[in-house]
Amino acid sequence: MPYLPDTTIAATLREVVGGDLVLPAIQREFVWRPEQVVRLFDSVMRGYPIGSFLSWKVSPETAKQFKFYGFLRRYSEFDSRHNPQLDLPPSRDVIAVLDGQQRLTSLNIGLRGSFAWKRKYTHSRFRENFPERTLYLNLAGKAPENAAGLEYDFRWLEAGHIDSMEEGERAYWLSVPTVYESSTMRELWRELGRRGLANEESPADLAQLLWERVHSHNSIQFFQETDQDIERVLDIFIRVNSGGTVLAYSDLLLSIATAQWKDRDARQEVHGLVDELNAVGAGFSFSKDLILKSGLVLSGIPDIGFKVKNFTTENMAKLADQWDEIAASLRVAVGLFSDFGLSGATLSANSVLIPVALYLHHRRATQTYREDPRMADERAAIKNWVLRSLIIPGVWGSGLDVLLRAIRDVIEQSAARGFPVADLERVMASRGKSLRGNDEVVDGLLDLRYGDPRTFPLLALMFDHVNTRNQHHVDHVYPTAQLKPGVLRDAGVGPDERALIVDRKDRLPNLELLEGLENISKSAKFPAEWVAEAMPDESSRTAYIRRNLLPPTLPATLADFDAFYQARRDLLRARLRELLGVRRDEEVNAKEGSLPALDEAMEAEVRL
């Protein structure tokens, strides 16, 4: 494996611009965060080594077996996260980067492009909330004291940041792309002169140092593989890229699928499906890992682990052949989850999607399944099973692959007879994943807080009258505005009792599900007052109280809170014990046991 002569960052990026340096399909996509790019440029400025790079010189004949991609220049979390596919001339060699893509992409974005990410506290569905930011170097001096240990003051700035500065301050912020575009130091001096900084020693020194690090310092070191044996190159790639923790095996699976699928681009298919599923309803947060794991399970591949030995040509061909049906089943499953009222904020374990999609896959269910009145009972059974599995701790944690294989066996044997709730619960319990609870589990659920992702599915499970197709809010029965520390103090509540009330106001006994308009009308009114206004007749008030497991006499003052809280906790506790089939602890331990199967205990945990 020859060692190529050292070269500069600028010369390397010119190869990127000219299409002489590309990315093979086996590469993962760009995953670095903005702060990582800043640290890289700080290292460049300080003259630190930024690591060696590995490339592969691919002959035209070998290149025909792969897809190749270009480097990202303007990265946006909103709509520009995927590398562009290249259509390379069929008669020339290709130089493909096997190791160093994250660093080279970061250099390309910092020196030639931009980075766009979502502003805090804004909605992710709107492009304007993902402003484009350019990397700047502050020529006024080195970085202020910081926990990251950065010496130079690089910042990602929006155009608005620069425009809002006073002219004197603005002059000191030099865009890093300006340095790359200045092919000679003379051009950069002219830029400093226009800013009135040419005669200021410190700013000029900083600008010159960055120019030299980019244009004249040979900091890029490439090793180049020339062997055309694809298996050897793939082995090199895996060894180089799987030594750390950033590259997951799912990245390798997606990369290898991309290289081996003949009639479609696996990367585009998977990323496109992820984006589509995450846009359903109120929005989800499924990952490519989950989609790939679903593909392994639904396509019937025996070993569903993210292991290199499973990435065979045969398995990838099987996945490609069934991809359209797999994707369709996932779409229906996610639509059902949205109908259940779930979203990225309330789906505490994405992995529960896989068994549901598998069942729908075996039933060849289409989107009409979500509306078909003949399937109403079956949909209710699926919803109940999903919600219970989300609220019981640890069901979708460690030992996931073992559990999914066991669930797949049950569904393959029983799907023709309907959703096999009893059989699923039996096999889950045998692996220490029982959906039955005990009093300890119930007490833990009763202490769930407002904002916990399990709170919505728990309330939806307990109050099955709720039509989750309509937008519902997790609402406080006793309004939080009346339970703030200052309000309690002014009402003469002592410190200890005040702390207890503040803690309890956000816990399950003070929570219910209300439709959006009801929640708005309720505002900060005491329960008795709001119900009297919203439901003038006695029968509707009684029905509301029964549906929501509220004490018969609703509280009307602050002094009623403690009695209300205890009474509602008892009512919820009884309902939960019934729903979770709570028996005496000794019965549960004797019949189900608590030890997981040996293969599960030894299996590495996979987080989806």
C-alpha cells in the first residue's frame, strides 16, 4: 500500500472540486456536529496533525460494480444531508476515500460552503428555522477562555449576525471561505486592506497563519490502496472504520447494501423512507438503524444482528427483492401508530414498530387496514399490546435481537388467525419481558411525570374512550398556575407541604388527556369550576368523572389538593392493576421467573 507525498488542504479540496476525489457507496454519510468542525479548524491553525487518510485507486472495470458520491459542500439538517450521486466517466480511474471522509467533508464545508442546523425552540418542519451559517475566524484576538480548550476563535455565523455588527467589529470577522478563495497571500492582503486591517499586526498574523495552514502547509497524508480485490478492500474499510464507536454496523449494512443492490440505490431508498415515516402525523424520530433492522426481520433473514457476517450478497439480494413490500408495511404501521396518538415525543421505544410492521407484512395489509371497520377489534388489540409494551420498563431494552426472533416465530405461525396477543405475551414472558406487572411496577407508573414519553401511552391505555386520532394534550387536572411555589407561599402553605405539592402537581394522579380545544378552554380554572361551566347538566358531569377516574366530588379550592391527589391515585392504581393483570408477587415469580435466557444475557445491546 503506497504512501503518497504529503499535500495541502487547498490542493486536496481542488481534487474534490474537480471530481478527482470521491466517496464510495460503502461510506457512511456526514455525521459530524458543528462544534467538531470548529475543533478540527482549531487543530489546523495550531499545526496539530489531523490524522492520515486512506484512499482506493479504482480501475474503470472495478468502478462499474460500485456507486460513487460527491462530497457535501452546503450541509443542511433540513434538506441537504445526503451526498449527491456522481455519474463518473467510464474510462478513467477513480480515487475513492476509504478513511477520512468526516474530516475532508468538514474541511470542504468550512472552507467552501456552509452548515445549517435548527435554531433552538423552533419547529423542525420549516426551512427558515434552519439558517445557513458560514465559518468565520475572529481576527481581533484568540478565543476567550473556554471548556473545550480552543485557542482560536472560529464561529459559525448567520448573515444576520454579521449584518447586526457595528462596522468596526464586522471588519475583524473573516469568513473562512475567503481564505480558500484567495489563491495567493497578496489577494488576502488586499481583502485585509479593504477592511482597514492591513497595518494591524495581530489580525494580519492570524489571517496569514490560516492562509498558510490551508495553502502551503503539507498537512494531508494519504495512503493509497491499489488492489482491485473488492473483498480485500471491504475488509480494510471495515477494520479501519469499525474500531471506534461512531460507525455503527448499521452504517456498514447500508453501505454494503448500496454497493450490492443492482436496480436501486439503497442509500436513497432507506434515507428517503426514514424521512417519509418521520413526517407522518405529529412527526416521529425513527432512524435508519430501525429501518434496516426492520428489513432484516421482515425479509426473513435468519440472523438479524448488525454483524458483518450477515452482510452477504445473498442476504442483500433478499432485502432488495422484498424492499417495496417491506417499505409499504412500515408505512401502514407508522400510520397506525399515528392513529394511536403516538409521535416522536411519546413513542419511548421505536423498536415496538418492528413486530407490528411484521404482522402487517404477513397480512399484506394496505393503508385501508387503518379504516376497515372489520379490523376494528384487531386494531384495538394491537393498540393495547403496543401501549402496554411501552409502559413496562425494559421490554425493548437489552436482548432485543433475541426477542425479535422469538416474536417473528410467533407471528409467522399465528398471523393468519389474527394478531396473536396471547402467544406474544407468552413468549415475551419466557424471555423476561412480561407485559404483566406487579405492585412495584404499578407504583413506579403512578409516579410518572408530565413530559415523560411513557405518560401519554399510559393515559391512552387507561382511558380507552379517548379517540387518539384526534389531537390530545396531556393536561393537569389541578391547574399548575394554582400550584406554583409563590402562589402556595402566599396562601400560607408551609415549606414542607409546599415542596410536596410542587412535586405532586406533575405526577400521574394529577394528569388526564384532553382534546386540544377542551384544554384551551380549561385554562387555569379549578376542576369543579371548569366542569360546571363546560358541562352544565349533571349527567355529562357524571360521565366525565367516571371516564377519567376522578373522585366523585371535584376539588374547588387549593386546600382540596391533597385529598384529591390521594383519592385519584387509588382509583388509577386499581385500574392499572386490572390492566396489567397484577397478581400476588409470589405468583408472578413462581410462574414466570425473572432470569433472561442465556443467549439473551450474552447478546450485545442494540439501541434503536
